[in-house]
Amino acid sequence: MHSEVMPPSQLLAAFVREHPRVFVLTGAGVSTASGIPGYRDAGGNWQRKPPVTHQEFTGNEAMRKRYWARSLLGWPMIANATPNPAHEALARLERLGHVGQLITQNVDGLHQRAGSESVIDLHGRLDQVVCLDCSAIHPRSSIQASMLNANPGFATGAATVAPDFDAFNARDCALCGGMLKPDVVFFGASVPRPRVEAAFEALEEADAVVVVGSSLMAYSGYRFCERAHAAGKLIAAINHGRMRADALLHLKIDADCGAELTAIVGQLAH
């Protein structure tokens, strides 16, 4: 691993200069400054109960109702979140020609809202809901309104009393009556193969990899570092704490990703 003999932002700016087209891989740490909590602590361990799995969601009606009830309460936090300096800096790096492809493990859509264009949403988008029967895509905003109408008082009552998840009215597809699911990859499910292949193709064309705000504990993201390392491509990272890919890194900066990326943009823009 590279020895830090210069300020961290100068090290990473030099890394990007030496590798003009980078493959950027982002995780939950990019969005925490936007008010969206991450899943893991600095040691790579779960900070709270692990998320519901695909199998639990599709095979257990009570679990599905509980998910949608909690999602009804939590969606405004996602919908109202705004891009932070990390998102904005990555969008600026793309406009400067340094980012060939950005792969995000996040499902909040904040990279696109910040202006990034070459984005692959590896795990999908929470602002879309898919029908598992007819494959129709519904805007999350319309499903949110439908659930609020079907569960009057739930959003306000849940703040004062223990919610009755069993009585929650989860909505079905308005087109076919099928099961609705957020259009994201739940734990226990696989990323759609065409999405993975598109990311691998972008990785092949890149000069190097920069990981931002991810411990890479999930293999869905870690595999890109595995592939890059096998191909002899150098990997740099900005992330707090332990990473699954620590042994593969050429450069690691344990710091706030927004501040570091903003500093890097300032150096590369001149």
C-alpha cells in the first residue's frame, strides 16, 4: 500500500492524474452526510438489525407488511435528501473528464441528482417500485400516496404508539393485482446479470479504480476490486475503517469523503 508522504488529497489527486479515466465505486458512506444512515460501522459490522432478505419479503406476508409499514415512515427521509459535497465533487470530476463510469451500491439516486450522468445503479433505485407478476414499474411517489390513503393516520399514529403492522394495508399492483416490491436488490438476491456485465465492461476500459465510502463487505461490490486487482489495475479508496479489499489497495485514505473529494476537485480543476 502507498505510504502517505503528502497530504491525502494530494496523493489521490496525483493518483487520478496518473490514471485519467477512473472507475468509481461508491457505497453508503457517500450518502451519510445527506442524512441517510449507513449499514455498517468502522469495523465493517452491522450497526443495526440486518435488512430484510428477498426470501423474507416474498415468502412471508407479515414480514412484507412490516417492511412496507416501516418504509412508509422512512421514505420521506430518502425523498427529501439532497446531494452532499461528495456527490457534487464526483459529478464535477466526471465533467472534468476523470470519471469513465460510476457504479453505486446506493439506491437513493443522489448521484444523478448531483449531476453525474455515467451511473450504474448496481442495486436499483428506491424511487421505483416493480410488480413481481407483470413487471410494471410504478413511481414510488404514487405508491406512497396510495399507502397513505389506505392506512389513514398510520404515519402520525406510529410516532406516538406502537404501530400495528398486522393491520397495515400493503398495496398490490394497480394493473394486475400482483405483489409490489421496491425496485432494488434485496439481500439474498442477485444483481441482474446485464447490469453486472455493463459494470465489468466499464471496468475493463478504465485505467484504475477509486472506491468511495464503502467497506465492500458485500460481494456485489467487492468483486469489482477482485477483477481490477487480477487485471493489474491499481485501486485507491476513501473510506472510514476496515475494508474487505484492504489487502488489494494501492492507496487508502481514512477520512471524510466529501472534504477529500472537494479538495481533489480543486487541485484537478487547475
